[in-house]
Amino acid sequence: MGDYSKELEFYEKALKIDEKALPSNHPDLAGSYNNIGEVYNDMGDYSKALEFYEKSHKIIEKALPSNHPNLAISHNNIGGVYNNMGDYSKALEFYEKAHKIKEKSLPSNHPSLATSYNNIGQVYNNMGDYSKALEFYEKAHKIKEKSLPSNHPSLATSYNNIGQVYNRMGDYSKALEFYEKAHKIKEKSLPSNHPSLATSYNNIGQVYSRMGDYSKALEFYEKAHKIK
């Protein structure tokens, strides 16, 4: 519901009970810290998010083997906070730690590896290293293509990410190609007034604008505007 203060209130009640009833290295406490960290991350309070994610991580590190999937989740959460803070080298460090664990414990076409490649691609995109971003977004996309139906929303996200990189690189015909692929999936799977379709129209409009085709840009920006 997005009511973070209420969410925090109840997670903290749960934590107080856990802290009294459980030893300080109990995995349930790690879960509690993780939940609170997630709320702070959603609220944009990244220093608090980091504090609680790291508390959670310390417990998990001691309690679980070094290649346990839960450790990958923990590295991933911390990486996500650093990414939100704009500390991309730290984000990359933790996303890569998560990825190494997943590589060892999961089959090469597992959706969780696609998520991992996507996260790393996003950091490179934020850093302006577009060739690296493309490399990782395409790795993510290959896994999704094999494991998901052709009209799955996650494929649309994937096409959109690749389109965004091409747009930033100034390769507008490629950007358009991928934005339109994303849009076709959304058109089939979403109601005609869905906000995600507005985003899609907006992206396509932006490319036409950059290409200097202003009548087309206007057409798509107006479609986006009608939905909004």
C-alpha cells in the first residue's frame, strides 16, 4: 500500500520480540533486519537501509555456507542501495558477489541469473558505459527468451532496457526497434490505459524527437498524455 511508516511500526514490533526471544545470531533476526532495511530503501533513506541490510548480512554470513542463495540475495540488496545512492563502484562490487554465488549454485538459464545480469547492466548504464550495459542486458535477455513465453512482461522490460542504451548511444533506429518490441508485448498483455503503455509511448516519442521527426514525436507524446 506504500504506507511505510505503518510498515516500519509493525516490522519493529516483530524485531523487538525476536530480539528478546532469540539469540543474536538467529536467522529469523536477519529476516527482521532485512525487512526493515527494505522499508528504508523504499523510503529513500539509504543510510538506514544499508545499516539494517548489513546487520542482516552479518548474521547470514556466519550462519550459512558461502555459496548459499540467501547470501546472494543479501549482496544484491546491499548492491541495490549503493546503486540508488549513486555509488556505482560499490553497487557493482556487491552485484558481482551476488552473481558469483548464483553462477555456482544455479543452472546457466535460471531466471535469477537474468536478474543478476540485468542489475549489473543497469549499473554500467548509470555509469555511462553503454557497451558494457548492452553486453549484460543482452545476456539477461537471452535467458529470458529461452525461459519465458514471447509475450511475458519481463521480456518487454528487457527490450526496453536495451532500447534505452541504444537511445543514449545515439543509435536511434536500434532504440526504436527495441522500444517498439517492448510496446507490442505491452499492448497484448496490458489494458489500453495502463501507465506502462504511457511510458512506452513516451520512450518512442523521445526517440522521434531526437531524430528530428517532430510530428511523429508529437503523435506519441500525445498518446502518452491521454493515458496519463
